[in-house]
Amino acid sequence: MREKETTIYLGPQHPGITGNMMVKLKVAGDTIVKAETHVGYLHRAFEKLMEQRTWTQSFPIVCRICVPEPDPNEENLARAIEEIEGREVPERAKYIRVMVLELARLATYGLWMGGQSGSMGLYTMPQWTIGDRDYILDLFEELTGGRVYHMYIWAGGVRRDLPEGFTDRVLKTLDYLENRLPDYDNLLFNNALFQKRAQGVGIIPKDKAIEWGVVGPPLRGSGIKHDVRIDEPYEVYDKLNFIVPTSDGCDVWSRALVRRQEYEQSISIIRQVIEKMPKGDYYNKIPNPLTWQVPPGEAYVKTESARGEFGYYVVSDGSIKPRRVHVRGPAYVHGVSLLEKILVGANIADVSFIMNSLGTCPPEIER
Amino acid sequence: MAFDIKGVLAPFSALKQGTKPPHTVRYPKEKKETAARYRGLHFNDLEECIGCGTCATICQNAAIDMIHVDGFETNSGDSGLRPRVDNGRCCWCALCVDVCPTGSLNLTKDYVYVSEDPDSFLWMPGVDNPEGKENLSFQSAEGKPLLEYERIPMHELEGTERVKSFAEVLLGYNEEEARKEAARCVGCSICTDICPVHMHIPEYINAIANGDDEAAVKIIYDNNPLGETCGKVCTRRCETVCAIGHRGEPIAIRWLKGYATSTVNNADLIEKIVNPEILPPNGHSVGIIGAGPSGLTAAYYLSLRGFNVTIYESKSHAGGMIMYGIPKYRLPLDSIDKQVEYMEKMGVKIKYNTKVGKDITLEEMKQHHEAILIGIGFEVPYELGLVGENEEGSIQAVNFLRNINSDRHVEIGDKVVVIGGGNVAIDAARVSRRLGADVTILYRRRVEDMPADWEEIEGAEDEGVHIHPQAIPLEIILDENKKVKALKYANAEMIPDPEGGRPRPKIIEGDEHIIEVTSVIGAIGQSADYNFIPEDIKNQIEIKRGRIIVNEDQQTNVPWLFASGDIANRRADAISAIADGYRAVKGIEKFILKSENK
Ligand SMILES: Cc1cc2nc3c(=O)[nH]c(=O)nc-3n(C[C@H](O)[C@H](O)[C@H](O)COP(=O)(O)OP(=O)(O)OC[C@H]3O[C@@H](n4cnc5c(N)ncnc54)[C@H](O)[C@@H]3O)c2cc1C
Ligand code: SF4
Ligand code: SF4
């Protein structure tokens, strides 16, 4: 007998992920027949705001596009402006930027592990990983003055040089985080329950992944080796050695494995950065931020954020304000269109589990 | 599927964490120390802050407004306002900190603030948290300044090149340099407050930065018809208070004005660009004595307001001391002529070679005009009071400069001593260098006490002028033909003033010297010749220390008689004269229209 269909509204308050959006689910029993994503609860008009702000004033705005990982936003905006302007960035600043971006990736993966585990009721994991993430935030606080919003990478380099002895403290934190991995493995990655829940769930078929616009760990978890850091290296990624892990299960489990391996890659990248970072200037100063005009032009730049390829399209008409800043973040694709496709056939209990595996981030969807 | 026993047991290893010490801080017993750069609540050093409002301008959250602090007095060069932060809007980006030109605004390590009263989240940093001073954290001094503290250098002729001719020393900014220099401005308008005529400085600088020189020129003419002159020789008090000057080199306000005005190279073009509104003739007539900066300014704006204005000028050229005093290497003749020609086109009538008191009396003038403005400047030099002063080879700087500017030959020989420490002394010395003489300036006090502009002093030294401070002239020694032969002077020591005033020079007994000279040039100050004013009027107006006392409308005690410029203004520079002239316009208009309504 066919079960009767009902409609469930998941959200809009933190629907198993952090941030506000809503998923309207048509279910038969506890199987999803149709999923409709609804966003619009968080729109802050950042892109539009920037058209009314000077270039420098835009930096404290873009970082707020993504709470867990603001830094790719800062880096993208900075690099887009530098590309339009032809502004040189000191080598040291590029290394510092990579350090920041990779620390941010570690912090974000810490949050993801917590979210992924929390969405299946494994609440010890978030206690650990969010606590451990705080050690990274301590580093951010020391480097930038802020724990969450860094406002640190900006056009021409970075805002302040590294404090005395900073790299030693980074290395110490990296050692600590690395030593924690066996604990994480025991609790999450080797956990039979997690494997059972994650395998075969939230399938993104390999032959559809590109067509659907999937990026980042979900793409690599569908067996496709794509990573902006390797494919179109920026800053100093071409001077660093690391691998791009893939896994071809196409499911939540594969995506988890990819992130777990990338965590180690990031630790290694930061260690290399510290070893190779040259001395010298950290900031090629921009002119007076109140009158600074960026010459007319446009640029599309992208980074590999923890959630995947993160792009900025920036247009200048030669004035003191951006003409247009368009943000193309991964969450828009993952959290809106992709989710609608892959939720079909899933279990209600797996909705937030799947959302977490995609790195869905409503603040970034809406900008 | 095989039963994964390891996978089932592995998570239980988490239990061992229970025996480990916690990672968390025992709040509130224990508090976490914030990082040295932590971005917490603001602190503003109220004494250092100048109220420029740049912090408010940069704040992309509009979290800062500028308000008055009760009971807090400020000096000039300060808007009197202080920033207030709305902590409900602030995101602690600290752009305000990095942009603050004085460095007064910084963030502290404090971040906890609890109150039931939402209004109390509006803070006056430094007022509401004086203790913040001890808790400074994120500070601008640590990073690179956001603003640009270095001035775009001005091109000028080399000292050795300069003394060969009267060619203009400053070569001016080119377009690109002017745009760059203008772009350094933060637009705070503290300069506007201190400018005697309150020129719209940030506005014209902004126009230059945006590539609109014509708009800049038009704005300059709002209240200064001698912008080009000021762009070359102004004493630029504005630059002394420039916000950028607190930690860097002030914006080159004077040179930017010079740049904009010099892009307009003839009177017709000025007319086309300024295109001022001219009111229809109102039937009232005003007479002005002296076509110096104050007289010209008053005449120009009165003409625009519909008055019939005539200037009576004793000389054959207008401009006063900017024409006959300031040497051509600082202010070329064609520049003055262009500015005056434009004013004449706008209806200003100038009767040249007409000296009031000789060619026409004040009473006669009064028959034609309802109000009269006196702007005759200080033309009569003070005597040095030395033996031998009135003989051949002893000259007065203002006469000397006038003759040179009038293309007359003056014989000074090859060894000149100039006595004085003001701008006139420096001008006389630098002109003498251009005539080929060795030049020494004797000044009573120390170099740092010289009233002359430091740039002028440096310029003179670059050109090989020797400055001998703390030297007091005693006697001019003449040869058998009664021609100046030498100068006797004594060195002086500085005696501190017990009341804290500036130290006074005192001759050191026996430390006397004689230098051979071909000329001695006196430059110790000037006064005015008021002989043309009839006794009965002189008795009514008040003259103190050589200056006519006026009210804020430049009006004397005789209601139809106004006075402006050096004769009324102690500052005795072109821009103060222009400001006086500008104020006189309002005063005269008020006086005439009030009499009309009676
Ligand atoms: C050598 C020198 C260098 C200077 N350098 C600078 C400088 O670099 N920057 C600066 O800002 N200021 C400078 N000044 C000062 C500045 O020139 C004067 O403050 C300014 O010109 C005063 O303007 P004024 O309108 O009061 O009169 P003045 O400029 O003195 O003009 C008075 C006019 O009245 C005329 N006049 C006088 N008596 C009569 C009469 N009875 N009848 C008819 N006409 C009469 C005179 O011929 C003259 O044209 C300098 C002055 C001198 C002497
Ligand atoms: S920018 Fe600095 S000096 Fe200017 S008002 Fe703000 S705190 Fe005061
Ligand atoms: S810290 Fe940033 S948001 Fe706060 S007042 Fe300063 S500029 Fe505005």
C-alpha cells in the first residue's frame, strides 16, 4: 500500500545546521519524496552594501559572509582588487595568507566534524573539536586581534606582521591537533555507527557531480580530483607540496574521508609555510582609503575554501567604491539546488546529516 | 555484512578523557588573558584627539558620530567634537583605529559590557572609560598607517640656479602629482576653521583629487579672488592644523590651490570657469583706498553684489605689497595682472596713480561714495635708529623691493647686510643674492625666534644667505664721501624671561665687531601713513599701535568708514587682508542697506 504523503517544514531556525534556512519536505512515511529549499531569512545585502562603501570599507563586510571561514572572502576580495590594480603583494604576505587560509580550513573542519557528529547524536565529538578549534582561534586572536572575524587579509598584503614567536606557537598547536587525530578517529571515523549511517547516503553520482556544479570535498568525495589550489594555484600554493585526496563512494562517508585526509594535508602545508616564509615586508600599502580609486576593470578570482571553490567577481568603474562585487560561494549550489536533488529518497533523519556533509552555510548562500 | 567489533568498541576510548584535566578556563574565578592585539572596546585619548572625524568617515557601519563633550575645552586646530561609538553597530574592525591621524583612538582588551539600558551602549571612548588608557590593546602604531603621511615633493630650482635670475623658484605640481597630493586629504575641514577667510579647502582639494580642476577653481573663487596669489605665497595657517600633519607632512594645501588656479591662464578663462552670479546694479557707490589684497577683495565681491565700486590707488599697478613687495621669483607679475584683469572685467574700477590725500581728499571721496574702505597697508618703514642711517648705501627693504619689482636699478654693491628676521628681511636678502651680492642677515634673537616662514629661511640658506643670529647692530660707519662702509654690531646672549615669556637678547659687553659692507638694508617693520585722514575723523576713530580699531564688520567708529588689511589686522599677511576685505563686504552692505531702509 502506498503511504500517505505529508509535508514537513524543517527550519528556518537552525535546521540541523547553523544558520537560517528552511527545507520543505514532502514525505511518505519517513522517506523524502520531494525537497524544496527556501532561503531568504538571512539576507543582509552585503553585495549591494559594498556598492555604497569604499574599497577598504568592504573588507570588514566580506568577512561576515561566512562565519566559520571568513578568510577566503577577504583573500578573494583582496586578490581581485590586486589583479585589477596590478598591485604587487610582498612574498611574505602571500605565505602569511596561506597560513591563515589553512588554519581557517582546520578550524572549519573542526566545526564540520562537530556538526556532522552532532547531526547523528554523537555529542562528544563537537565538545572536542569545537574546543580544539578554539586553540586555532587563539592563534587568530593573537595574529589579527579577532577570534572569529579577522579583518586581516586586505588589498596589498596583510594588516599586521606576525607577532614575535608566533610561528612557534602555531607549530605547537599543529602538534597538538595532530596528536588529537587518533582520538577523533576512534570516536568518529572508525566508529562503526558513523560508517553505517554515512555509507550509501546522500549520493552525488560521479557523472552528475560536475553538471550539478558540485565543488570541494563533495566533488572529491565523488571521485573527481579538483582543487583550485592545484588546478589554478594562487598565492604560494605552487611552492608547496600536498596531495588532493579523493574517494569515490559518492556518499557522506566519502566526503568525510576526504576531509579527514585534508586535515592532515593542511597541517603539513602550514609547516611548510613556516619553513619557507621569507622575511620582509608584509603589506604594500594602498593609498588613502577614503580617496583610493581602483582603476576601471574586472576580475574573477577563486580560492579553494573548506567547502570548495569560492569565487569573487569584482568590477571597478574607476571610482572609490566597487561597482559590483558578486560572490559565488559553494553553499549556494550545495545548499539550494543540490540538496533538492539528493534529498529525494533519503530518510528524514538524514536531512541534516546530509546537509552537514555538503557544508551547507545559509549566511554564505545569501550574502 | 561482517560485524565490525573494533568499530563498535573504538568510541569507548573516549572515556579515558574523563581522567584528563579540562581545557576550559574556570570563569569567573579565572579569566582568559586576551592577546596583545585583541580588538576590544575603544579608548580615545581626548587630549590627543583633534575631533577630525576621520574615524566616523571610515566606519562602514556608521557606528561613530561626533559630538561635543560637556566641560571639555579645546584649542584651535580642533573641531571641539569627539567620537562616540555605538557599540550596537560596531564590529570592532578597527579601521577607525588604523585611520586615526593622531593615533588617539585605539582599542582595549576590555570586551565585556553589560547594561539593561540600550542607550548606554553609545559610548564616548575616553570619557566613559577613562581606565581604558591602561588596557590598550590593538593600536594603530603597530601597523602601517592607512593614511598617506608623505607629501608629494614639489619641484623647485636648485639654490645655485635660483640666484642667477628672478625665475619662479617653485615649478609647481604636474597634474598627476596634484591628484596624488590631493588624494591624501581626509576632508575633515579643520583647516577651513582656521583659514582667516574660511576657504572651502576640502571641497576644492576633493575636486582636484577627482580630476575636476575647473570645479576647484570655482570653489576657490567662492571667497578668495586672489587664489593664485595665495597658492604661491600664502602663510598657510591651514597647513599647521592639518590632521595629517599630526603624524605626517600636512597636505600641501597652498600648492594645490596654486596648481588649480594656474591651470587657468587668462582672465577670460577665469570668467568662463568662475562664471559668478552678478546682481543688477543697486545704485549704491563705494570708494576704496588702496588696491592691495584687502581692497581688491572687497571691491570684487561688492561688484558682484551690484555695488558701484571704485578703488583709488596711488601706484600705476594694483596688488599692493603682493605687487610691490613680494619678489617676482615667488610671485610673477603676470600672475597678479591676470587676477586683477579678471576683477576689472567683473566691474571693479581702479583709478591708478591717484593718491588719496594728494590727488583727491577723503572729503571729496565721501561726496561720491556712501561708504569708504581704507586698505592702504603698511608702507612706511621703521627707521633702524642708527647713526649713519640716512646716507648713501643705507636702504629700506620695502623701498628696495618696490624698486626692484618696478624694474629700477638699485646699487647695492657686493656685500650686503640685512637687518631683521621677518619675511621682508628674507625677501630683501634673497633679492640681494640675485643681484650678485654676498648677503648676511643680522637678527637680534635666535634663528628659531625668527618670525619668517621656515621654508623661506631654508630657501635663503640654500641660496647662500648667511644668517647671523643674536647680533645687534650698533652703528653704520661711513667713508669720507659719507657712503656706507661698514657696520658695527655686538653679539648678544639670550636672557630668560623670569615670567616665562620669550627670552630677550642682551648685548655681551666687549663682544663687538665690525664688518665691511657696501649696503645696509633695514627690514624691522613698517607702519601706515594716515595723514590723508582729516583731524576730526582721526579724533573719532581709534588707532592703537598704528592700527585702526574696527568691529567684526571692519567698521570703524565712523559708521561709513571701514578699514581692512595690514592697517587693521595684526597678522599682516595676504590671506588676513583678503578675509578683512571679504568681511568688509558684508559690513558695507549691511551699513548701506540699513541706512537705505531708515
Ligand atoms: C616684502 C613683503 C613680503 C611679503 N610676503 C608675504 C607673503 O609671502 N605672504 C603673505 O601672505 N603676505 C606677505 N606679505 C604681506 C602682504 O603683502 C600684506 O599683508 C598685504 O599685501 C596687505 O594687504 P593690504 O590690502 O592691507 O595692503 P597692501 O598690500 O599694503 O596695499 C595697500 C595699497 O594701498 C595703496 N595706497 C597706500 N596709501 C594710499 C593712498 N593714500 N591713496 C591711494 N592708495 C594708497 C598702496 O599703493 C597699495 O597698493 C609681504 C609683505 C611684504 C612687504
Ligand atoms: S580620527 Fe582620531 S583624531 Fe580624528 S576624531 Fe577620530 S579619534 Fe579623534
Ligand atoms: S571598530 Fe570598525 S565598526 Fe567599530 S567604530 Fe571603528 S570603524 Fe566602526
